[in-house]
Amino acid sequence: MKKIIMIGGGIAGLSAGIFAQKNGFESIILEKNRSVGGECTGWDRQGYHIDGCIHWLVGTKEGTPIHQLWVTVGALDGVEIYHPESFLAFEHEDTTVHFYRDLEKLKTSWLAISPEDKDNIEEFCNDVEKLHSFEFGVGKPMDMMNIIEKMKYMASMKDVGPIMQKYGKISVQEYAKRFQHPALREAIASFLPEGGYSASSVIFPLGTFTGNQSSIPLGGSRALATRMMERYLSLGGIVETSCEAVDLDINQNEVKRVICQNSRSFKGDYFIAACDAHVLYERLLKGKYPEPEFQKRFNNPTDYPLASNIYVGIGYEGTMSDIPRTLRFPVKSVDIKQNNEPIEYLQMTHYAYEPSFAPKGHTAVTFAVNQFQPELDTWDTLAKRREAYNLEKTRIGNEIIKAMEKRFPHMEDKLKVLDVATPKTYERYCNAYRGAFMGFWPTIRGKMMVHNGRIKGLNNIFLSGQWLQPPGGLPVALITGKDTIMRLCKQEKKLFISR
């Protein structure tokens, strides 16, 4: 029986491990932390639970291939799904713009705000609706398809392709300027700052949300990863936690073993790097097996930006059932920066629908502030001075409290900071390059990359995870973990078992 060693116990590593076990391989997952999940995690603070990942998950719609894949790996098997009414509520002066799940309701509410934007609103809604036919390709990866399968796949994209091209060629900011009403204009523009970010970053998530393809599995991110681990263990897999891979023993174009920080080493026939791409190429492979497509992107942060965030957990002594789950509201005099400019809006998400996340009668709340290249550099500098770094985290937490109390006066003296995670937290916990929580963000100048995970010059190690193809995130990690095992089954002349 051939042995596969997975480096990383995030969603990609768990997916690869589950399908390795299903297909007759022996496998071991090596995870640097004490628990699996990678960035799909959550943590407990002061009696509250802070969910650290899932804002919405593509694949919650029953009857779709991606949903079946999530069920197969145990993530959504028998799990109740929460369907929030709106993706986001955006406040601008005395107007609230709702991004409703019901697309007709969204259109009607926007027309009530701005009848003069009728043409733009209808075009926007029509284009979002066309994305309802989009489905993640969860069958064979493109490099394993025959010509007929490729033609069928291209035919399935006939509605989606033109929409993605249309919005991929215009920035979020330029697209927002088409709308006359300032509330609609600002609502769309607030998704991403200046910098040439593609408007596809707005329309694609709304397409999956309004098409009922993305919602929220109850229990949160950590519970989802735990269910996948339990499925993997039930199939006979082995998980080694607190076991960070730090080196590879390579001989004659093959990896022989993984050497871990705890001085243990693991031999295998195949190795799957289900980890950060930069960690693989620069740290484990020491730059000796460069991949031009990744080098081009890592060396050009303008066209291929990475983003992290400041993630703040807040505990509220009260309930919030009358407030939209995710609310973006304007702030003034809040000293937190994004792209070297003071932020103008804060985005708040509450978990009133998850009563176990907080003490009885209380609510867990999170805030996410995206951080780009200038702030990432600042955090790098701050982290070298531990006291200054901790003081900055405390200051930011207090700024969030101040902004909440101004927006919600009835919450005064009922709020407390639970935790503040920074880009350096993502870097430390997940080995995420520059603290990135996603892959490369789409810009109008950047080119999409779909990578097969093979490492040129090495025969038995593969990369899996969200870095391999857009848009990144958990579904891509799930699919690429499975795809790698499909490729190994073909190499071993095995029939791939998908369920």
C-alpha cells in the first residue's frame, strides 16, 4: 500500500487525506498546530467563541455537485444551514442599501432608493442572475479531461464566462461610478478600495448568494473542520498535530521524507503540500524548484495583490436579532488605516443565530478590516517590537468599541474586546505568506492562473489548496485536495472512488 504524507491539516489537507483513504492509500496528515483546520478555525475567549473564517460557504445548496462533495468529506453531512436574509446591509447617511438574497427584493429596494438608476440596477440584477447557473467544477480537473469533456465544460460556462469577462475588465471603483445615487455608488465602491480590483469581486459572491448556493453551516468554521477530521480518522487516517514540517529530504528528483520541527521525520511514496505556496517553494524547497507562474505573482503585488485583515472579536452584553447579520456603517475619527488611508466604514458581523457562541443573553460580534501592502509592511515592522505591537492591538480594539458605541449608543458599557488578530497572527498560526487569508485578489490587469499542482523537477510531491486557482477560499481547497488524489490514482492505475 502506497503511503501519502500531507503537509498541512487545513481543508485541502483534510480533503486529500479523506480521498486518499477512500482510494486505498495509507496516509498521514502533519499539522503544525494542536488542532486541524488551518484558516478554517475559531477560538474561545472569555466565554465567547470567535468564528475566524466562514462568512458564507459556497456549496450549501442541496442537489449541487459541490454540496455533495462537502457531504462526502463530512463537512455538511446532516448539518443545519443558516440562510441570512441579506449578504450585507450598507449604511450611507439616512439610506440603507440591502444586498438581499431575494434578487427581486434587492432590485425593488434599490429602485425605491434611486429610480434614476433603473437601467444600471436592472443590468446589475440580470447579470447577477446569470451567475446562478455557475457550478464549481468538482469532477475531473481540466488537465485530466478528454476533448469531449472539455467541450462540455466550456458549454456549461456559456452564460457565466461573458459575465466574468465583463466585470473582470472594470475596477470596483469605476463600476460604482455608473450609479447616480451616492448610497448605491458608495455601497458598491466600499467592497474594495482603490487599486484596480476587479468588479468580479462584487458580482461573483452575490451570484452564489442570491442563487442560494452559499449560506452558513451552523456550528461555525472550527466545527466544520472537526467534522472533516472525524471523517478522515474514521477511514483509518492518522493526524499528527504539533508537527510542523520544516525541511524535505530530496534525492534524485524525489522527496524521500519530511523533517518536522519536533525532530520527527516521515517517509512516504507521495507528498502533498497542502500549505501556503510561498512556504512550499521558498521554505521547504529553498527556492531550488521555482515556478514562474507563482514567481510572477509573488513579485508583482500591484497586479497580484494579497490581502490580510485585522480581525476583532467583541462581546456584547445583549441581543442583536434586530440588526442585519453583516452591517457596514460609516465611521469618523477612527484611527485604523487601509491602503494608507483612514477607513471610512466598519464591517460588523454578529452571531445572534449561534447562541452557543456567547453566554446566555449575550452576542459574539466580529469586525474585519482588510489590510493591503502598506499596512502589511507596517505590521512587519511593529512585530519586531513586541510591546509596541501589543499596544497597537489594544488601541485598535478600543477604537472599534468607540465606533460601536457611537453607532449604537444603547450598547455603551456593554461591550468588551475579546481578541484582536492581525496579519502577523495569520502568518504565525497558518504560515500564511504576508498574512494572506485568500489567494491572489483579482485585478483588471492580473491574469487568472489554474495550476495542476505539479512541481517541476520533482516526481512525487504536489501542491494542493486555494493558491492553485481563483477565487481561492474553502471550496478551492476542498476540490484541489480531491483532485490531487485523482491524479495519483491515475498514476497508480487505480479507479478513483469519489464517494
